[in-house]
Amino acid sequence: MVNEAIILAGGFGTRLKSVVFDVPKPMALVNERPFLDYQLLFLKHYGIKKVILSVGHLHEKISDHYGTDFEGLEIDYSVEKDPLGTGGGIRLAIEKCTSKSVLVLNGDSFFDINLNSLNNQHGMFLSDCSLALRKVENASRYGTIKQGSNCTIISFTEKTGEEKPGYINAGIYILNKEVFLQKTPAGKNFSIEKDFFEKKIKELNIFGFPYQGYFIDIGIPEDYEKAQNDFKEFKYR
């Protein structure tokens, strides 16, 4: 099992400013607890030992709250002096990892999957990058993913705003650290979705594994409010 994880926690939360304006989006309170708490409890359940929080905007709000430990989880920080995008943020943070494979999560979404299963598939398929996929009935807010045979990802489609079902990148990955460092530029702002997954799709082994667990993205006020109810009986303690 992977034992190190990176959480992207540096987002500005532009669409949530009407309800959350003074903290980074992952620190938005859900039932009087930061949303990040729920992700950390989830990771602890699956035996993750160390979490690197990739932070930037208002990062002191996160580091002052968590320090270096969360219920036995080691917490470290990767601080972006200038915005580096999702890819650049991951690249800066992954240099703090010592494992061959590293789990990566988006700080503003939660996807309840079996991380042991994802890790096993990552190893079995000799994957450079493994994405947890989720089928949603309305994929208008997201780009969608098309798969070929044997779980390979063959294309990423831009979000169109069209309300139709589709498989989406649900914000949980396992990355081969060495491959990621070799194939990406240091100190540059880039998108892992656009500039890594999409551009490197023909030269890397990129696989997608569908799961149907609970999924929420708190990036808009409606889903942030929905989370208040959904997380009242959170199963990971």
C-alpha cells in the first residue's frame, strides 16, 4: 500500500466566495470541522502515514491549524511562493516524498473508494498514473474521460456544459514519482490534467479505474451546503 499522500490545498475557492471567503477552500467548515479533516480521517483509515499539504493562498490558515500531526498522521507542507497550478504544485510536493508511488487527492472533493483496491490495480497494470474515475449523471461541470480496452485511458474531453452522463476524473490519483519527475518541468506553472495527462497520454501508461462510491465536490455553494448534511454520519473516525 502507498503510505504517502499529497493533498492539493492551495485553491482560491473563487466559486465559493459567497459562503467561504477568509480561508482556503479545503478549510471550509462542514459541520464545524474543516473539510480537510474528513480527507485526513479517510487517509488514516487506509494506513497512510505521511500527508504533504500542497498549499499557497492563505497557507498559514492551514499550517497554524494542523501543525505537524493529525491524529498520528505526519503532516508536512509544500508552499508555493507563486501559483504553480495543479501539476506544478504536485511536482513541488512530490519531491518531499520517499516512496516509489504517491497518492494524490484534490483538497475540495471527497471520493469514498477502496484505496487498497486502487493501489493493487496500479501495481498489477504497471501503471505510470492511475486515476480513480466516477460516473456521474450530469457531467456538465467536468471534463469527461473515454476508455479503451483493459482500463486504458484514450482521451480526455473538455467540459462542454452539456448535461449528460459521463465518466469523470474524480480527483484521486496514484503517480509513479520517478516518471512524474522525469516528464515534468521544475518550478513551472502547469496543469496535471492538461499538460501531463492529456499531453503525455501516448507515451505513458495511464489507466482509469471506475468506482461508484460516494462523491462530492464542494466547489459550488449548492454542493457545499449538501455536504453539511451528508457528512453528519461520516463513517471514518
